[in-house]
Amino acid sequence: MTAIAETAQHIGVLTPETDKLKEECGVFGAYDFGGGSVAEDVYCGLLALQHRGQESCGIAVTDTAGPKGRVLSHKGMGLVHENFSREILDRLQGDIGVGHVRYSTAGSSVIENAQPLVLNYIKGTLALVHNGNLVNAPELRRELAHDGAIFQTSIDSELIAYQVARARVHTASVEAAVAKAMEKLKGAYSLVIMSPRKLIGARDPLGFRPLCIGKRGSAYVLASESCALDAVGAEFVRDVEPGEIVTISPRFGIRSDRSHCLRSGKTARCIFEYIYFGRADSELDRVSVYESRLHAGRCLAQDSPVEADLVAGVPESGNLAALGYSLESGIPYGQAFVKNSYIGRTFIQPQQSARESAVRVKLNALRGAVDGKRVILIDDSIVRGTTSDRIVRMLREAGAKEVHMRVSSPPFLYPCYFGTDIPESSQLIAHGRSTEEIRQIIGADSLAYLRLERLPELARGLHICDACFSNHYPIAPPTEDIRGEYDR
Ligand code: SF4
């Protein structure tokens, strides 16, 4: 936990859904070959990616017709709509732009760590946005520090920017510098980089985090998820392949370098993007998040059936799996809770029975829907198990006769090092406990998880990472804390 988060807890400010994992980050880039200003598109793209990070955000633009390498940028803590006004967007005039929404999985939640990172160096300017975590960040940081590097942030994105800038001194183009830099990077990264005349997208060879390309008229866009292409009216062109570097420029259109793509084709797309992180209207690597979640529900109905009167999801993320369960089982689908959509990211929780209230302010059971019924309740995951017992109790207090919990992911057993905040095993409720023991803790009549063997079906056979469930890490976990000494 960062110092800031710790302080927040002490003064009673908590994330309302305390048992939800945080998305890592969202990246967006745009280049209008027709010279049109792109700041507004980047802004709309970031609004569509807001679910991937709510701690900070930022936009940087450059004008290819203006002074070479002049970058205009604006960053702030909090949500996109809280940080950008009409005046700010009007000031950000440029035909290439990059944007970022952030949740800190490595590096503290402070404005210095907000992105885009803008770097002035011998060859001009670079603006970079990054989604993911490097497993060799401490090593790279030490190496650069010994070489005299001075860091302005504690995020590993700065290490990537440094590597690109260094490589650029000895390479013919910025895309060649990105390729050279990638030789040193280990871990998860989806990058969008703006140089004075080019927009570049790159994805790590295992493809942990998504990145796709869209087009609208004379403008190309790069985005973490396809829902952001829809938001700016761009047509989906294709996904950036794991290991691929795409360079977007008026001279060549989209130029691709696949020298880092793995010949084995063995990628490691994060399966949790489909289960929870991604937005339901996105397609990631051509697999619909919506279909994936429906399918998870169907699997649960096939593998863990139970007689009941109603299937409901823990809003919002459990709803689609609940619908899938209902379609497969024939048990009616309905709503069991009302969610207060007006609660922000954090709220000052009431003093008395604080944790209880934190959940109740956010969610309330619908007595009229559950009274006297046997309810199947679907959630996408149970992480620490800090809220499930209260949610089950709420249903019982609203009159539910039975509460059967079904979870549309396998039990979390191991931490993630690739850009999410899945904590150490000791903090995970499933670590060292049987399903029956967890059922007793949360007070449900029955409990079942999605079976591990079902996960590849959710990504329609793509090679996936499922390390937090299986302990099969596609890259060896780091041997030291990847938050780095600056954040401890
Ligand atoms: S460890 Fe889990 S959350 Fe992390 S990338 Fe792999 S599947 Fe995703």
C-alpha cells in the first residue's frame, strides 16, 4: 500500500468496493494526417477508458506544422472530466496526441507519476504512455542510476522512456530505438509514443495488455480497448500483435516491425482483462468481453448447478456472468441490488460501523426481488473476501431463503506482477483455505468457482496468462519488490 493510501485509510477514506481489484492503466494516441486537432479525440478516448484508471490522467499533443518537438500537455489527479475543461482542450492544439489514465500498480499516486511522460533529449521530444509493469524495473533503475540518470518519477514508464531516448542516439529512427529498447524490457507493456512526426504503438512479446488500432477519415488512433475507438467514431483496423511495433506516419501509413514477435506464438494475454478489467463493449484480440463473461456464467451453470428461483449478479461486474448462468440453467435472471452510481471513487465513510456502511452506501439489496427466494449470486472474483460476507448477509436480511454464491473466475492464489494490484498470497482469502472454509467465512449456503480448465474457453483458445490462479508464470516473478525503493 502506498503511503497516501495508508493515510487515506487512517482518516477514513476508503474505496467503496474494497474487495475489487484495480485496473492498471489505459493508453490512447491519435494522429490526424489532415492536420486536425486531436486533443478532443484523446479526451473522449480517455473518458471511454476511465474504468482502467481513476487516480490520474493526462494528455500531451504536438503540432507537426508548428515548431519541431514543441509539446503541450496537461495532467492532473482524479478523473478525466474533472481535469479537462473546454479552455484546456482548446489550448492543446496539435495533430498528434497521446493520453493516459492511471491507477498506480507501481509508483505512488502523486502528480509527478501521472502520464504522459514528456522527455526532452538530444534528438528532440518524446511523449510516452504505458500500461503494464516491468519485472526487471529495479535492475534497470539501478543500472541507469549508476550511469548518472536522474529520475523525476518512481514509475517504470520513465525507465522505458530512458531506454528509448538512449537507444535513439545510436539508431536511425525513433521506431528503431523502441525496438532496441525492447531488448532490455522484461514484463508487461503496451506503449504509445509520440515523436515530433510519428505516433508509435508497441506491445510486449507476450501481449499481457491489449492495444488496438483504429481509423476515422484521415486520423489513426491507438487505444487500450476497442470501446475507445467507438467513442471517437473510429473503425477498428486491427490489434497490435504481441511483440509488434507499429509506426504511424503520413509517409508510410501504418508500418509494422515484428522482429520482437515470438516465433512460438506462445503469448500470455491477461485472462482477467476478459473476466473483469475490460469494458463489456470491447473486443480484445478479437474476443468479445461480453461473450466471454456470458460464457463464464454458462460454464458455472454447467459445472456447479443448484436449484434456485433467481440468478443475480453483484453489480455491475457480475451481471453478465449471471445472465449467462440464467440462459444456461433456465433460472430467471434479475436484479438483487440497487447500486448507488453517484458515489465517486472514494468517499468519507461514516464513523460508526464503518466497513459495513462502506458497502451499504454503495449497494443495497432489493427486498421486493429476493424476499422468500433461493438466490444464486454471481460475482466476478473474491480477492480478500472483505465484502462478500456483508453482501450475502444483506440478501438474507432482505428475505432471501438461500444464497448460493458462484464466482466467474477461479480462486485467486498468487500475486500478479504484470500490471494489476493482486496482492501477496497471504492477503488472498483463497490462499491456504478450502472452498468449504471460504463458504463458511462468507456465510453462503453453497459456493463454487469457475474451474481453472475453463479459462482458455473464455479467450476462445488464445494463449493466456492465468498465473494468479495457477502459479504458472509466463515470465519468472521478480526476486525483489518491483515497486522500487522509492515507494517503500
Ligand atoms: S497474473 Fe493474473 S491478473 Fe496478472 S496478468 Fe496474469 S492473469 Fe492477468
